[in-house]
Amino acid sequence: MVAFRPGPMLTRVIAGGASLAVMLALPSEISLWFIVWGIGAGAAVLDRYWAGRSFYVGSMIALACLIAVRFAYREIHTELVEFMLDLTVALGYSAALLCAKNRTGQRKLWTVNRRLASFSYSVYLVHFPTMVLAAAVLKDVFGISFSRPPSVATLLYMAALLVIIYGYAWTFGSITEAHTDTVRSWLSGMISGLRYRIHRFVDADLRSSPVRDA
């Protein structure tokens, strides 16, 4: 963050070098896939400079990336190739996301999209542990294995997991993420009040200082 924010060039270079050193010190499966994770931040930055194409163009790019990765994954399984495949999917999805975000004109299902987006961070935060817990309960209690061959029953199993994951994420978000603006405003007011008290204390201390009187 320090490296990308406006500021003295020396500070930014030091921060960037430190970040690079940390990434080199970490295992490759963490450092490489951190780049994939960072594609989301890159999409937010690129949004300031590139308005994207039509949503259909972005969707076709994402679909082409998914199809290419699906066929390529059958042949090669090295770590570097898997990273490149995941990176390809991330870039394709980012292209579709940018094109959808900057789409002009009437937007269909706008209300539904806003409601789903209202707890999207909660989905990101809790989806994996929720899935693991739900899959473990289904296996230990009902004998339903997580690893299943393609079938109608498997599709129903996946749908049930999605309902559980999104239901829990919505519940979690309703008591946390939904109150983000309220908590942010409260913290901002508290910090502003604290700064005001500090300034008053410093001013009073300076007015009573013998050095100032002298």
C-alpha cells in the first residue's frame, strides 16, 4: 500500500523492495497465488484508466479463458502451469468485471445485484470454513461424501452447499458487514473527538508553560 500510494519516491521504493523481499522469502504457492489475489486490486486501479468494452465482449473473454483452461488442465499439472491457468481465469474474470462495472444504460436485475453485493465480502470471508463444516456434517451424519461423480444427485448436493454457504454468509453479514457505515462513522467521530481533546490539552499546556511566559 505504501509503495502504490502517492508520497516520497524513496519511501515508495523501500516499501516496494520490502514487499518483494517478503514475497521471495515466502513459499512459491503463497507468493504466486498472491498475484492472482491481487488481480482484484489491479482491476480497481485499472478502472480509473480503462472504461472497458461492452459487457458481451468482456463475457466472451472470460468464457474463452475458462474453456482454454479447462482443456489445458487435462494435460499438464506443474505448479507454474497451474499458476498460469489460474492467472488466466483471473484476468478473464477481471475483464468481464470491468466491462460490467462500466456498463452504461439500463441495467437488468439491478436490485438483485445490489442485495447480493451487500454481503459479498462476508461470502469471501466465510465461504471456505462454512463449506468444510457443512461437507463434514453431511459426511459424518448422513454419509454423503464430498467427492462424488457427476450426476443429478451431485448437482443437488452442490446446490445444497451453495444454499448453506450463502445463507450463513447473509446471516453473518447482516450483523457485521451491514453495519460498516455506522461503525465507520462512529470511529471517525471518536477519532475526531480524540484529536480535538489532544489539541486542547497541548494548547493549554503551552499556555501554562514557563518557557512561553519567559
